[in-house]
Amino acid sequence: MTTLNKSQQRDLSKTLPMIAHLGRDFGARALSALHRSAMKKSQQDEILAIALAYSVVSSDEFIIG
């Protein structure tokens, strides 16, 4: 069961396919923005797992601080 809300799911469905075209930096910025705006720890954990799967966590653009 997913813990993401409909808005987060919609943003991910638009963002993930675009990573292939726009690159890792785009993916890192988009996923870190989603991570920072997530209200629940479980949502942050799921977004972080997706970021790890797409290998954008090591990018300088991935800022979750």
C-alpha cells in the first residue's frame, strides 16, 4: 500500500518519465522538492526510496537538508 497522496502520485507519474530526457539533475531537484514538501515521515521515506532507485541521491542537486 502506498503512503503517497494523490498529488504526490501525480507529480511522480509526470516526473519519473522525464528523468530519462532531462537528466539526473532534474530528477534530483524534483524528487528533493517532493521530499521536502512531504508532510509524513512515511511519505518522505517512500520518496527517498524512489530517489535511491533512480540514483539521484548522490547528485549535488538533491538537497533535503
